[in-house]
Amino acid sequence: MRVIRCDGSPAAVTELRAALDVTLAGGPALAPIGTRDDPPATDPGPSQVVVTTSGATGEPKRVLLPTSALAASATATHARLGGPGHWLLALPAEHVAGLQVLVRAALAGTEPEVLDLRDGFDTAAFAAGAGRLMHRTSRSTGARCYTSLVPTQLQRMLDGEPAAVAAFDAVLLGGAAAPTGLVDRARDAGVAVVTTYGMSETCGGCVYDGYPLDGVRLRLSPARRIEVAGPVLATGYLGRPDDPTFRDGWLRTSDLGQWETDGTLRVLGRADDVIVTGGVNVAPADVEAVLDPMPGVWATCVVGLPDAQWGQRLVAAVVPADPSRPPDPADLLAAARGRLPGTHAPKQVVLLDALPLLGVGKPDRRAVADLLGGAPA
């Protein structure tokens, strides 16, 4: 098995891309890892890529992705977007979303433009990379250009270099639930945003704008857990052959969902995030969906804090769209109470400068709860 340690540099991505080409052609297994990760202890055999999960809900796992699944995902993505194209890599290559940019480019026979991420994401560097990509592709002959971002990156691009991100034929947005206001703002700015849902176990995004990619099947369990089947699935976890997450060809995710009236899937968040308040189960996403579009709100994160009366009380962390003119928490509470059942309405709104995030751009609910735990009730 070839282990590539990814440090965010273009040189590491070049090494990874060369090794990936070999694995996609039936060669030895490949394991891209971060600078702080330990290499896998066992070799799964050829034509497999081992991706380490973020560990957002516990111990990171090693996901076994056969090259057939990676290729199926890449092919379905290009079919949904309108055809193969040229990619700009702005995500860590060891995570599945970044890795899939390389897989798509490899299958399209194109060379990706690669950002140097050793010092973090930089909007000017993204704009320069986008310019180089557009310059060397035959845009006049219909060549298509794509990129993949997490919400915090898109937010920074809209604040600093909106024209650069609007130049792409599609911008896949994943890694975390995107605030409604962010997606609306991006589309108003001419950005072709495609919201995605997926995970390492599905080779990244497998549901685009609420609709599954070709070949992907979805169902909801009686408890509303999202379950996924199809050619994009991992074969399991390295060293965990009997893990019940994979059963009878289906992946049982940790996410809750519901079907909208138009047939799209709405992701409600992780089952572990459900807050039990006054004996009622509340999905934070239901509350955030009401708060996010409110005037003056940029992003929200709802958590449950210990409460003697309710068991847990709902508290909403709100990031203002304009820190110099923040919304009044009392107004947000009143508006939420007018639109939500009493059990689902937050008991408190706390303004924050920013939400603490995990490495892949997801709000760190545990860190938010720790921050709000010290706020006066």
C-alpha cells in the first residue's frame, strides 16, 4: 500500500495524483493521510483507497473505497453537472471531497489547478488559481470549469473575490450544512452553487440539490435515519469487517432526513445532535432553518444545554451578517416563537463573532455548547 502524507502543498498533491493514477488502473492500495495521522496498519489489497474520516462524532475510521466506487461517483457527478471539465482543488487532498476532485480530473483526462493550502485558504490565491485555470482551458469551445468548497470558503470568496468564484460553471458546496442566507447570497452574485450531501462512506457527495446522483438509492428508516445504496458505497471500514453501519448493501448513516413535497431530501442533521427538551425530540436543523433566513443573521447553531426544568434548553448561537449592526436577540426569539411550536423555539439567543468549526468546515456543536454553557441564562 502506498501512503502519501498530505501537507497542503502542491508537491504533495502531485505525488498523490501520480499514485492515484496507478491505483485507479488496478495498482496497489493508496492511503492519503494528514500530517498528524498514523498510516493504516493493514493493507486492504489493490484498487482500494483508504480515507480517514474526520472523527466528528468519535474515533476516526478508515473507510475502504474501491476504485469502482470512486469512478462511479465521479462519472455521476460529471453527468449531473453537464459533462467532464477542469477542476480547481481548494480542499485538503486527504479528505474525500478533495480526493474526488483529483479522481474527477483523472477520469476527465485534465490537469487540476492546485492551491497551496499550507498556510490555509486564501481568497486572493483562489482568484489567481481560478484565473490560471480559465486561461489555460478552451472556454470559447465550451470547456467547463468546476471547483468544490465548504461554506466558510464560499463566504470568504463572496466577501473578497466574488467574481472569481462566479466564473465557474458549478461550485459544489459541501462538508457542512450551508446557511440558507449564504446559498441565496451566492446565487444572487451569479455563483452556480450546487449543494451536496454525502460522506466518506459514499465517496463524498451523493445527493445534489436534494436529488440523488444517478444510481444512488435513498430511503428513510422508521426513525428517519437516512440510508444509502448504490455503486458509490464504500465496502466497509479497514479492520472492522462486521461493522453494522454497512448491512445488506445499504449504508445506515447517522443523519436524519425527511422528504419534501417536491421529492427532494432534506437533511435534518445528525441523530446524535437531536435535543430532548421537555420530553420532545427536536432536530437542531429545524430550528436553524427558521433562524438562518432572518434579517441580520449570517449563520446559526442550535445546541441543548442542561436545564433543571426542561432537561435540556434550546440555545441558539447566532453570527450576525454585519457585526456592526447585529440583530436584537429578543427580536429573533420573538420571531422564532411565532414560527415554531413552543417546544421547538429557543429559550435563548447568544450572538457570537464566529462559529467554532471542525477541520472540514462543519460547526463544532460540542465547542459551541461549551462556549454557550458559560452564557447567563
